[in-house]
Amino acid sequence: MANNFRRPAQITDAQLEDISARQSIPEDSELAHVTAQALFPTRSVWAPDDPAVRDRILELIRTEGVDPVAESWANSPENSLPGIFWRGYLLREWIRRFPEDVAGRLHSAATVLREQGAAGVARIEKTPEPDALRAVWDRILAGTFQDSLAEVLAASAYFTQTIGEVDPAWIGSPSHPLATRVTRRDRAMLATSKEFREAAELARKGALQ
């Protein structure tokens, strides 16, 4: 079921300052939704009453990077906009920071799938290139994306499914820089693929909030 969150109040200056300073932010569903909506406002749910709120969040991202903002999404449900943006952020960071790991996993997947014949080859050919996927997530996380979010989520689902069918794990070590509840859970790559796919369906219906 889609998250039925509606923003009752505006983000405060203190909250933005805490994000900028990377201070410990308590779990705050409102803050997570406000920052996610600033990056990709949707017509089906609330938008900030004060347009300056979005401008301030985007300016924070331009000056400080998206990392501190993304951290506000970490505990959001997977069927919400901030929750799926957190998964997109983790995928983008994995591609950006660990390209050799990504390339190795894709190569292993391609080897296995080609052994399955035409269907496997077709799947590899349809799998998005990691750099292309990273580029579109770069735009989303910069607040400049204006195309179909559903298509990006579907592509992310396809990418993670291709890898996950061969190796369903994602991050193996608890000391890895991207070790999180999402990336360290059982069969994390396949679980994340399923969440991307379900979020894509919600986005197509205008129900991803």
C-alpha cells in the first residue's frame, strides 16, 4: 500500500542547519518527505506552501552535496518517495564509488546468462549500462530530473535483478562504506530489485508519495 503521508508543516531552518552540519537527525518522516519532494515534486501529493523551501533544500544540495540529505531517507518505507530515493542513492553510490565491483558483478552475470541461450543474451542486452543508470540518478539527486520516474525505477529494478539472479547478496562486510540495513539484508540485491519494481508501479499510478 502506498504511504499516505501529507505534510502538515514546513521544514525549519534548524532542521536544514542540522542536515548541513551532518548532525544526528532523529527519525523524522516529515523531514524525509520534504527533502524528497524538493528533488522530485509530484502532482498527486502536497508541495511546499513556501516555494523558498524547495530552493533552500536544492541550494543545500548544491553546496553540501546530496549525502546529508539522503541520510534523512534511511528509515523511510520502501514504498515511499524518500524510501525509494534512499535505495536509488545507495545504487548510485555503489556504481560511482565501486565501479570495478559493479563491472565484475555484471561480467559474472553476463557469463552465466549467456550460457542460458537466447533468453539470457537478450536479458544482458536489455540491462542498463551502469554509467547511464548512474547519470540519471545523478539528475534525480540534483533535483534536475523532469522525465518519467517510473522508467528510472523500472530500469533500476532490471539492473539489480540481472545481478541478483546470479549473486543475490549486495554488500558483504559490515565495515563497507555502503553497509546499511538495505544493502546488508538477506538477498539484498533481489530484495532491492523487487522494491524498485513495486515503486515503479506506484509511480505509474501517481501513488508514490
